[in-house]
Amino acid sequence: MHRIKLITRFYGGIFLANFLVTLSCVYLLTMAGKNDRAIVAVFFWYKLISMAMIFYTAIYNKKHELYYYQNLGITKLRLIITTSVFDFFIWLIFIVLQLMLGIPGPIFNCILWGVLLVHVYAYYKR
């Protein structure tokens, strides 16, 4: 349980950037119209490349904070793999929901922006 808390603390710092990439993918998918299934592969690579850039930036900017995690028994590799798998599953769930349900863009985006605002509020409340 202690490790999950620590990994969540690390992920909280990069959640906003990853979630904005997910939002952009879902929004562009809603605007794709009839070509939505053909463009999912492009979004897949867009998500992977952006995740790699976000994690590289996070590791570079949080060099000194990573010692905290390493002293508590969590390696950089475990942080990166755990958070990237979790974030990819969030992206996958949103993409599958959009493809299967076909929720109209404005409604889906209102729901996602609500989640985003709750996160921003909780982040600044700390």
C-alpha cells in the first residue's frame, strides 16, 4: 500500500500533461467522423511518443526528487513502467468508449473537462 501511495505521488505531477494528450486524442477522434477507426493507429503513436517525452522531461526535472523514491525502494524503472501502463489504460478506455458509444464530442468533452477541473482543484488545494 505504501508503494502505491508513492507511485501515485509521482504520477500526480505528470497527470495533467498526460491527460491533456488523452483529451486531445479523444477530441480529434470525435472530429474525425467516418475515418475514426483508421486514425486510431496515428493516435496510438501520438500517445506513445508524447508519453515518452513527458516521462523524459519528468525524470530530467525531478532528478533530486527521484532519490526520495529510490531511498524508499522504488526504482525509476518501476515508476515509469507503472505510471505509463496506468496512463495507457486510461487512454485506451477513453478511446474504446468513444469508438463504441460514439458519444457526441461536446458532451464527452464536458465530462472530461469536468474531471480535469476536479484534478486541478485538488492539485492546488494541496
